[in-house]
Amino acid sequence: MNEFTLWKGDALEYMKSMPSASVDFLATDPPYSSGGAFRDDRNKNTSSKYQNTETEKEYPDFMGDSRDQLAYYYWCALWLGQCSRILKPGRVACVFTDWRQLATTINAFQIGGLVWRGIVPWNKTEAARPTKGRFRAQCEYIVWGTVGAMDEQTEVCLPGFFTYSVKPNEKQHVTGKPLSLLVDILQIAGEPSKVIFDPFAGSGTTGEAAAILGHQFIGCEIDENYYQIAKKRIEQAVRKPGLWHATQQSVNPTKGSLPTSQAVSQPEFLSDLEGLS
């Protein structure tokens, strides 16, 4: 049975409860905390930072996008360190970022204990919003790597960049990624029934992609609005005709505090990092 679990709460708290080497593939789109050169710019609500005034559709704001640069670096190192613990040896992590946070994300990747393998540009095409007098910022990036040496069992070979425009009628989050892009990325996880983890689930795109490909899914979302959107979206995805039989699926939305008996100790270097706070 493929299970889909969506946790309503803080991702770092939830990851500390997860068993080591329990995840086959990680794909996530964390808050970038960019959208401005200074702290007061970053403290603006996300709808004003990431949307044009001409945008017709309105999306709920989301949390965690107002950290300054050092706080963002430190925070990324903590949750990426947990990712390196819960991922199985040799398995892949893919993390979205933009040009402002690319260097920080790459460095945090390595501080967290992952082996950085490169970047994959996502070309949003000329549909991306223009800025007069500047080059169009039409790319975001996937920073990817592994826990130790590569797992050579996966034979799929993916392209070095992806080109997908954002489809407003599909998008359910202010910074949402195209479903087709996530379906492509998840190919690297290999055969169906792998455990896919997304600590920043947003509107549930990764969960829907996991359902399409026949994988299991674990996700976290701290914002109540997006938690409800993701929950509904994933429930619909696992019951779509033509994927596989609905009775073989189980969706387990979870809310509240984790039992202390589920707590898992973290690597020593992460404890040292947290001791600095």
C-alpha cells in the first residue's frame, strides 16, 4: 500500500522525529527569504514581493520568508542536516532556489552533510515578469546532491535544464512550481513505491507528482491555508482514475504534537549548530 502523510506543523520539528535512512528522495521548494536587498524589504508580505500588481489571481501569503541572510543560512544548514540523516545512503536531494540565494543554498547543502552534485536551471520562459533596463530573471535553480556516493542503481538520465512556463490556471501557490516539472524531477527517484519527502509542501505539487508516478509521500506544511489546499489536492490525486485503484491508497493528514517516543537523536554537528542559537 502506498501511503501519503501530510504533517501540519514545523518541518524541522517533524524531521527530528523521522527515522534515519528512511527516505528515498527529497524534493522541496523552501521559502527563499529573498525578494529584497534589506531586512525591511524581506518583511513585506509574500504576495507583494512575488506578484505583479496586474496579477488577477490572489494567493494566500506564506510564512518563513522574512529571515535575514545569516538567519536563512543557519536555518537551511539545520534542516538540510536533518535531510542528510533521513535520506538513505546514495539517494538524491533536490532543493529549489533563486539567483539571490543560490550561493547560500549550495553552501548550506554542504554544511548540512550532503555531497553537492550541481545545479539544474529551470527556465520559466519569457512569460516570467520583465524588469525595464535589466535582464529578465526567468530562471530558478535546483541545487541537487546525494548522501555520500551516488546510488548507481537508477538508470534514468535526465536533462541538465528544464523549460516550463508557469500556468496560472494550474498554480495554487504564489511561488508554485509546474506539476510537469516535478513529475520530471521525480523520475530520478527510480521505480514506483519509493518514499518521497517534501518538508515545505506548499500547495502539494510534489505530493501530486508522487501520486502520478506511484510513489509514497511524506510532506510538511506549517501554514493552515496551504495545508488545506495541499491535503485536498493530494487526496484528489491518489483517487484519480487511471493511476491505480483507489482502495490501494491511504491519505493520512496529521496535526498536533509528535509523541516524544518518536524523537530521534540528531548528528552531533547539528546539536553544536543549534547550541549557537
